[in-house]
Amino acid sequence: MIAPRDVLAAQSAYYTLTALWPFAHLPSFLRVTGPKRELWLLKTVSALLGVIGTALGIAAWRDRPAPETDALAAGSAVSLAAIDLIYVARRRISPVYLVDAAIQAALLAGAAATRRRPE
């Protein structure tokens, strides 16, 4: 059985790694995801994802996620997946972002699977 902390840890790792990638090696990030018109926006989103990933990682490490943490995790996953789907459909971003949308959906499914059922 998957524990809530495991899902948070996975989401934390994914967000933190994807946040660091553009700062660590921008050329490879752009090769995979496609060109960007506004690099400042890419760096802003990456920095925010790093903050979210860190917060989720702390919650996973403490093994005491608060309702606010659950809201941050779910809200981030839903928001990112929606942006991916909308802007791939509008042909503003590369279809490779559909992979990210699928990962966001998997994180949401994992979180839903760990929810306590009323007894």
C-alpha cells in the first residue's frame, strides 16, 4: 500500500528536479521542451516549482502532511496539468508537455489512493 508520504516524496522529487533542470543546463531543457520566448518566465516558474517541491518534501519527511499541504500538492498538480493540456492543444507549447500532464495525473491518482476512507 502506498503511504501519503510516499506520494508527497515523489511529487517533491519530481518538482525539485524539474525546477533545477533549467538552471543546471538550459540548453538541454530547451532541446527537450522546445524554445521559449520568455526565459525570465521559465526561470520564475522553475523557482516556484522548487519552492513547492521543497515544501512537499518537508511534509513528506515529517510524515505529517497538513490539509494545507494536501491542497498545495493537489492544486499544483491540477494547475500544471491543465496548463499543459490547454497550451499543447493551442499549439503554444510542445506536445512533450503531455508527458508532464500524465505525471501530474499519476500524482493526483496516487494521492487519491492514499486518502482515508470513512469507517
